[in-house]
Amino acid sequence: MKTPILALAALLTATAGHAKTVCGTIGPHSDYRVATETNLRVVEERHFNEDVELGIKGITTTAGGDAEYTLRKFPNHTRALNTMLRLAQRSSSGLIPGASLPAECYFERAVRAFPDDSAAWLLYARHQYMLGREAQALSMLQKAFELSPEDAAINYNLGLIYAKQKKYAQALPYAQKAYALKFPLPGLKQMLVNAGQWVEPPPLPAPAEEAAPAADAAPVDAAPPGKP
């Protein structure tokens, strides 16, 4: 049943105030991007092992409950957000067993806590796209691109949305850049090939050769004039 999910998504994305009301305040937390190995280990060893990450089972509660605990400590914990994305795909209600908030809240809280985290915006965009909210997903991907224009996954996902909209001229530069950055999935390129719209990017310019020093140039370690 997608209607309740879409209604919730509309509420969350309407205003920051509504989102904060639905998704709650964010308590003491840390930035996953700069967390020390010691601080991460304290949380991950007790709440985020491989079974939790894959959404198979939890350690102290359900996989959703342990992923939620991880995200309360590190709201932009990329792998835990991926777990929520995975678990949300299995739910038709927008609720994840063991988690106390609607699935979308974990993405909203990540970008509220760290609006400069492009990976969090990318994952929020993927969640929005999963809900059928293409315009919101595109807007979030554009925000992610502003923050990290050289990120292969962001370029790929932007190109994918434009290609699915048949806006091939807009999709192509993102696709070319994603593959130049070695993005591994071939789907976007194949879509453009099938539509007769793929163009191989021009080769990167060869690095300029260093000019040979002039014959009469003084060596770097030469003594100043008048000195032995």
C-alpha cells in the first residue's frame, strides 16, 4: 500500500518544521565521516555486524532496531542508512520492524544533522525514488552533485533519472563522467546505447611534458652572484 507512504513523504518534505515534528529531535551524535575507529567499534560491535547490515537479524533486537541505534549515534552512518533502505524496500507501510520512526526519518535526520554530506543526500534520493517521488529524488541528487561533483555514484544516479525520463541530452554528460570515474554498473550506458544516444567521451588530455630547462639556466642550488 503506497498511499500512506506517499502521504508521509509529502509531510516530511513539506517543511523542516514538519520533518522535525515527525522525526524527532536529534540527540548527541557524531559525524560518521570523521569518527575514530575506537568510537565506531563501541557501537558497531554491539549493534552493527554483517547480519544487521544485510537486514538478516539483529544483535540486541531486530536488524531495524540495531540499525536505528547505530543511526542515533551516527545519523549519517552510510552503511546503516543502506540497511534502512534495504529494510524499507520490504515494507509496504513505511515502518521497519524494531525501529521507532518511519523509514524516511532516518534519511531526513541524516541530512538535517549533516547537510554537507553528499552520501546522505544520495541515499535519501534513492529512498525517495523508491517511493516514486522522482522530482524530490532529482532535487536531492542535484544537491549531492553540488557537494561532490566528482562522485561516480552521484553522476550515475543523476544520469539514470534523466535517461528514464528520456532526457538523453541531459543524461549523457553524467553518464560519461560516471564511467570515466570507473562506475562499475553498465545499466545506464546500455539504456543510452539502446536509445541510440550513447557517445563515447573524448579521451582525457595527455599530461603535459615538463619543458627541458634552458641551457643557460642556473641550477636551483647555485650560489647567489658574488658568493663562492
